[in-house]
Amino acid sequence: MKVSAQILNLIPYKPGKPISETQREFGLTEIVKLASNENPLGPSPKAVEAVQKYLSQQHRYPDPVGYELVKKISEKWDVPASQIALGNGSNEIIDLLIRIFCEPSTDSILTSEAAFVAYQVCAQAARVKVRTVPLREDLTIDLKAIADHFFRNPTANIHLIFIPNPNNPTGTVVGGAELEEFLVRLGNRDDVLLVFDEAYTEYVRDPKFKAASSFYKKYSNVLVLKTFSKVYGMAGLRLGALVAPEYVLEYYNRVRNPFNVNDLAQVAGIAVLDDEDYVKASQKAVWDGLEYFYKELSRLNLKYYPSEANFVLFDTQRDVEQVNLNLLKKGVILRPVQNYGFKTLMRMTVGNMDENKKAIAAIEKMLTEVSEIG
């Protein structure tokens, strides 16, 4: 059976190494996993209680449109319910948007280099071309270069522009005058959709940052992706949300699978949106953890990039494959990001403070065991 070249050449998304696999591979019992940008607090107690109540209902199909959850999102985010749809994580939404708005082999998506890898994986699986522009030296996304690329390549049929804000794996944001200029140049067009991926927005402290909610209603072609996997602590339940104009959702709901979001995710989502204390605690844990990482990485003379997400990207100054193996043997799972073109950088998620300290201790020991490059 013949398979298309795009599929043959597709490098699948590689999630963080599981704890159980690391235990088996290295014969370890205690593991610190700071590789997948998960919430260190565990799930919201209110979400756990809601899930437990609905376990006995699992012989029934879930609400196919998630009416009650959409209603709650509408109240909390101040968006009409008619402009909200749900996804099995934001990854499913990315995949469906590309399939809906791009023709295979002829159309393209546009994003930045070292942007969230799911855009490229989903596009290639749909036989859609991926166009990228370089990051700036400080690893920020260059919105002007993205807009320039769009206008200089009218025959590329670019129908979706993905802007992860903050970006994974760099933790950087776009905002201020640059964002305003980007929206003036590309907003309200009918030939391209601007998709702002805001998985980490709740962690942002940069005063120049503007969440898409502040300009969404002003531009007819702005879409917003949200996830419940990060600050809401629901990565295992797979829940994402799409905020978009009604005409976009009409197509989206034609293509998405029925019952794509299970009812446990739906009731947990409703519960956690009302758990403001949990969200505040999640934010504080991350902000405290980032400050600790900054202090310790500075002490170790390791360059890092200030982050507006729940992780920090830092330079090991060493071959990251050797660093990763060394840390795994110590029971510490971080995320090498050579697939983004960074040969010496690692991404470290904020865990609880005990995990953070163990990770730093392992890194400090590794520095004496793995030689610097050059």
C-alpha cells in the first residue's frame, strides 16, 4: 500500500518520557518528572469531586456540545456561547482547523521557527505546507517578519497563521506596539485566520502582554485556543476550547467527531472554572518556582530565558543528548529541545519545591560529569 511522502517523512510528536518507562529503563524507584509542563499541584479538589460523582454515569454518551461547560466558559471568559467550541485537548482543535481551512498540497500555514511543534505535525499529516520565519536572537517571535512573509508570498495560499503566546518551548510572549501593528496589517481579512494559542496565558506577568480576549471582538479573523491542561491541572482529561467567529464554528462542528469531549472532562472543567483558589495557588506555585530556578541557574552560570509560562528554557552549554541521559540516570526527567533546533538547550517545568530542588541538585552534579561543548 502506497503512503504519501508527507506521511513517510512525518516525525511524530514526541511527548515527555513517562515516569514508568524511566523507572524500568534505569532501575529507579524515585523519579522527578519536569518535562511536560504539567501542573505541580495535581488536579483541583473540586474537579476530582465532580469526576467522582459522574463515574456511575459512564454507560451514557456525553453531551455532544458540552452545553453546561460552554455556558460556564461563556460566563467566565465573557464570550458569547455561540462563539465557543470544545476539543479533545487543544491539539485536536489545531488538527481540525488545518483540515478545514487548508487544501492538501496547495495551501500553507505560517508560524515561527521553534513554535509549538503540533502545528507542523498536524499540517504535515494533512498534506499541508508549513512556512516559518526565524525567531529573534532573544527567542521572541518576530510578528513583523511573519506579516512581511505573508504579504511577500501571495501565491503560497497561507490560510492560517499560528501565534503561540506565550510560546512553547521558549516561554516568550509577543505584545505591545508590535502586536498592535500585526493586527492592523492582518486583522479583519477574509483570506487568513490568525490563531492565537494561549495555553499558558494565566501565568503571564509581563505588563506588555495582551491576551487575545482584549482584541478578539475587534477582529473578525482572530481565533483563540485555550487549554485546561496547564493552570487548570487537567492534562489527563484532555480538554481544550476554541473561541472563534460563528462561521468558523459552523465548519468546526461539521468536522469534529461526535462526543469528542467525554463527560468527566466536561464536569471537571465546570468545577475548576469555579475554583479560583486553586487557580491562584497554581499561579503562585509556578511564579515561586520560576524565581527559584532563575536564582539557581544564575548561581550555576547557566544562561536562561525569562519565561511567561510554567517552565524555563536554559542552556546546558553541553550536548543535550548527553545531558539528558545523565539526568535520566539520576531519576530526573527534563525536556531536551533539539527537535526545535536547539542543540544545548533544555526545558524544565516548574514542579513542587521539593522536585525543583532535586532537579537543580542533579543539574549541578551533571555539570561536573558532562563536558562543555568547545
